[in-house]
Amino acid sequence: MTRRFRNIVILTGAGLSAESGLGAFRGQGGLWVDFKIEEVATPAAFALNPSRVHDFYNLRRSRMAEARPNAAHLALARLEAECPANVLTVTQNIDALHEAGGTKNLIHMHGELAKALCANCRTSVRWWEDLFVETACGACGEAGGMRPDVVWFGEMPRELERIYDALSSCDLFVSIGTSGSVYPAAGFVAEASAAGAHTVELNLEASEGADLFLERIEGRATEIVPAFVRRLLGTYA
Ligand code: BJW
């Protein structure tokens, strides 16, 4: 890799935060054995058994409060700060570790765990406490509709227009720590390829869409991401 890229899009997934103690959903070491993501991350699951959905997200919110950004988050923040190219980070993660690590040009396409959304009046507020069925919305006063402000299966991911704009003009697309099993994120590599971008996958193991990438590096994010960022910044030296 010797090209000096001008427009870089980074896509991150649960594997990036795994070494901060927040488990991935699928694949080697996936932590959520008691909760199948497909069974708690849907509007239907929330309608049927909101307490179970709250238990799942309350547990994750409390774990997130303890977690710190790891070397991979810090390396990506360094890339954004030091690289002369435009760098946009799109994360599927609902944790706040990119921000904590210093990344600023960031899209949370699957929402944020540290926010609560009222299904009744659609007000979204910062939220670090547990949520319960009885929790009332501070804006409209209704109870029963407060939910984590995250994107469940069947719901529309956030800021897709801005993401597809960036993909259509990127010359480097890097996918990190994602299994490539959830759309539309899993389709971003094809969009970037169609735009003529160089495409790189950094993951512990081959993702579902591994064959779509021009370059692949396997390993732990805390090792391979800092090394990749050093190599990339070296091309501008
Ligand atoms: C490491 C590591 C280490 C581990 N170092 N690596 C085709 C096109 C479009 C849509 C669809 C389609 N087919 C089906 C759909 C619908 C659906 C979908 O994709 N379903 C699939 C099951 C097939 N998609 C949707 O519904 C999306 N909405 C949508 O498409 O809207 C459009 C629409 C239009 C009209 C009508 C309706 C809709 C929404 C998807 C929302 C996903 N939500 C979740 C939950 C969010 C909140 C939460 O976090 O709880 O998002 S599901 C879950 O999966 C979460 C994640 O962000 C997402 C992706 O997971 P990720 O990050 O890839 O994690 P893992 O665990 O799968 O992978 C981790 C990887 O890291 C592994 O490979 C490990 O090996 C690796 N790893 N340790 C490096 N140390």
C-alpha cells in the first residue's frame, strides 16, 4: 500500500470493542450466549417482552460505563487527527468508545446506548441509568415507551445518505471487527468497490464478505489496527 488516499471511510463493529471488555455478538468468543441478538433487538421483541429487552440493554449499559477505549480506538482517533485525508468513521457499535478515544468525525449508524428514546413522542435524551417499563418520559410524561435509542432489525439505520455519499467518493474503505452479517453495513464494501476504492478487512477471522476485500489482515484489533494506522500514516511522510 503506497497510495496516498484522500477520502477514507472506516467501518467498525463489535470486534473493535471486544478487547475493551464488551463482547462481540457472533463468532469466536461471542459473549451473548444468554441473549440471542435476533431475539432481543427487534421492535417485536420489545412489544412482547419489554423487561427482557431492558435487562439486555441495562446489562450492556452498565458494562459500557466501566469500559475504556483500547489501542485500536486510540489508533483510529490518531488516524483522523494526523492523516491529511478526510477520514469518516462509521460505527455499528452503540458504545461510546470511539468518542472516548478522541474520534470526532463519527456516525453511530445503529444508534447509541447512552441515549433513551421515547416511542411515544420520539424525544431522545442522554441516558446512563437503567431503563424500566415504568420509566416515564421527561418530555411527554408517558411511561412504557422509553427504550434505548438504538437501531433494531427492521428499523432504518441512521445517516445512511451521508454514509452512501462518503462511500461513493472514497478511495480507501477499511472494515474492522465486523462479521459482515448485518445489512446494510455488510453491503458497504461493494459500494466502495464500485467507487474504485481500495478495500481492506481487519478482523480476527474471515468475515462473511471476506472475498469482497482486496486486502485482508487477520488478528486482534489492538494489534493489527495500530500497525495498519502506522503503515497508512507512513505513506504521507
Ligand atoms: C474481532 C475481535 C478482536 C471479535 N479483534 N476482531 C439485505 C439488505 C438490507 C437489509 C437486509 C438484507 N437482508 C436482511 C436485511 C435486514 C436486516 C439484516 O441485515 N438481517 C440480517 C440478519 C441478514 N437489517 C436490518 O434490519 C437493518 N435495517 C435495515 O436494513 O433498514 C432498511 C429497511 C428498509 C425498509 C424496511 C425495513 C428496513 C437494521 C440492522 C440493525 C442491527 N442492529 C444490531 C443491534 C443494535 C443495537 C445493539 O447493539 O444491541 O446491531 S444487531 C447487531 O449486529 C448490532 C451490530 O451493530 C450488528 C453487527 O454486528 P457486528 O458488529 O458485525 O458484530 P459481530 O459479533 O457479528 O462480529 C464481530 C466480528 O469481530 C467477528 O467477525 C469476530 O471474529 C470479530 N472479532 N473479537 C478483531 N479482538
